[in-house]
Amino acid sequence: MKLNRVVGSVSALALTATLALLGAGPAQSAEKAATTGYVALGDSYSAGVGAGSYDSGSGSCKRSTKAYPALWAAQHAPASFAFTACSGARTGDVLNSQLDPLNSSTGLVSITIGGNDAGFADTMTTCVFSSDSGCLDRIAQARDYIENALPGQLDGVYSAISDRAPSAHVVVIGYPRFYKLDGSCFGGLSETKRSAINDAADEIDTVIAKRAADHGFAFADVNSTFGGHELCSGSPWLHSVTLPADESYHPTAAGQAQGYLPVFASAA
């Protein structure tokens, strides 16, 4: 055997041993998660509102087969898949009606939550129909809630997940900025409103990321994928004001498949 082949064989063995000692890499982590149960919790951004193709059995929760949890489960075939995310859900709804599938065999959990607690729908409605000052006042109220009330509510949800599924890898996913500033938008919201809405999205993501980290959970930032696909970008992955109204300001099917799914898959 030539010397370079010997060196190559030894290097391969050393690499294998090193990987065994260090534990699973990203691909192995995904494989481990797939061999155990996956539970998808959260609000409309996890349910897939705005993506269409809703499961009729989910009723007003509007869970979509095009939502990132369903897409990930179809790709990875976990041992079990429970999809309890629901349109309009707040932290209290997660605690009261979404956690039953969690148990000691749950290997992976995903969740988006907090936007409805902070008054997402009312804030956007106010900004669409009121003046700049009215919009900014409502956003200020939401940001006060995000800073002072939401952290404790997130702690309650995250602690309950850990208690019920102590072995699970938990991925907490944030919300995207809605607007590309100085983008090609005609009519609609002013640049002042758009900037303030983006700032509020950044703030809630910051709070969510901090609380997730303090619980030992992974945080997935979707702005890394939604960049260039915000409203006013010319290629948005979010609905603007639309019908049905509850799909307004929610990810499209492309937003779920190309915005949320890859970020979740990388963190899973």
C-alpha cells in the first residue's frame, strides 16, 4: 500500500473517532430527530395561515399541508408527528390546548408564539386604517407589552415544554420584518409606518431569542431568508392586505417553503 493511502486511511479513522467523541453533527442531529417524535406548536405562522391547502379537520386553526412543520415531516418521516399549532394562538392557548402530544419520546419541537399576545392583528389593523401618529401610538403600546409582559409569558410556555419533553431539541422561530424600506410600493402604508413595524418585529425577535437561549433552546431567525422578499421588495413572500383577511401579513406558500423551512431545518 502506498504511503499516501496509509495516511488517508489513518486520517479517515481519526476523523471517524473524533466525530464519535464529539457527538452528532448537523446531519446526524436531523436523523436523530427524525427517529423520534416531532411536535409542532404555535400560532398562525407555524399553522401555515396564508399558504393555502388547509386541513379541513383543523377547522379554524387552519393548519396547512404547505406549512413548514408539515413540509419538514414529509421530508424526514419522524416516528410520530403531532401538529397542534393554531391560528390566533397566544401563549395561554399553547399551555391550555397544544402540549398534550409532548412526552419523554419527543425528540423535536418547533414553535412560533408571542405575536398575538403583543396584539399583532390589532396593531396592523390600526396602522392600515389610521394616521401615522395613530399607528406609532399603537406600536408603542405593543412594544411596551413585548418588553414588560411577554418575557414572563414566554418563560411559562418554554418551561412547560421542557417539563413535558425533557429530551426534546426545541427550535423557537422568530417573525420576519414585513417591509423592505425604500422599496417599490405604491399606496398603502407610509414609510414611517413601515419602519416602525419593522422595528417592532426586530424587538419581539430579540425578546424571543433571549428567552429561548435562557431555556437552552435554539432560535431560528427567518430574516436571513426573508431578506429581499419582504413586502415592497418586488418579490414578497408575505401577503399584504388580502382576502380572507386573516391571511393578511402572513407568509405565502413560498414564504413557508423557502423562508421558514430552511431555517428550521438548519436548526433542527
